[in-house]
Amino acid sequence: MYKRAFFDTNVLIDAAVATRPQHDEACEALMLCNGGGDMGIACGLSLKDAYYILTRLYNEEYARASVRWLMGLLVIGPIGAEECDLAVNSNEPDFEDGLVRACAELNDADFIITRDKAAFALSPIKSVTPGEYLQIHANEERAFMEDLGVH
């Protein structure tokens, strides 16, 4: 079944930095949203933060190329007045996480994919790690194939 997966900043950085231990799972999760049937979404704020970190780790050219790559895989959700209002009035302890959560909520996300277990704990949108997201997808695909009688 088609899902809307909202990617948190830490997962975007994991995907762009090949030496991070979570790199492969982050890339696999992104690929499920580009040709795998699901829709991947991130907010522009997360791309800005990823760009900043990637310029510090590598250089400006690498950071821009990474952001272009991510933009080719994801729908970019806006951050405007409505998201800011939802974030500042939410029960999310961190305002930046509140902005990500508000953007995910307003884009009807089914999951927030993050490694930050403390963030989004009170969100109505289920937060999962990239590995958990991959497992959910595999389980749904297996159930679908069983329903078709394919073993």
C-alpha cells in the first residue's frame, strides 16, 4: 500500500555521508520512495541543515550536489506561517522538531523516518527508524504476495 514517508534531517545526512553507519539503510529507505511506490517528503529546512553540515564535513560543491540528489528523490514540503504556528503551539519539546512534525502533519505523512527516538514521541504520526521503515515495507510486500497466492 502506498505510504507517505517524511524524512528527518538526520536520515538525509546519513544518506549523503557514505561513512555513517546508517548510510545503507537511509539510502534504501529513500529508494523505496523513488520507484518503490511510496512518496518521500522532507522540508526545505532539513535540506538547509543538511547543506550546512555537508559543507563542514566536505565542501560546498559536495553539499550542493547532495542537496540536488535529495531534491530529485523527495517532495519538498514548505515551512511557512502555518507550520510555525503549529510548531510553537505543539507539545514537541524542540521547536525545530516541531517544524518538521508540523510539515509532516500538513503533508499527511504516514511515518516520520528519523533516528531521534526522543523527537516526535507525542506526534500523531508514527516515527520509525530507516530500518523499521524497511521492515514495515518488507512485511507489507510479503503479505501482498501471500494474498496473491505467490510464495
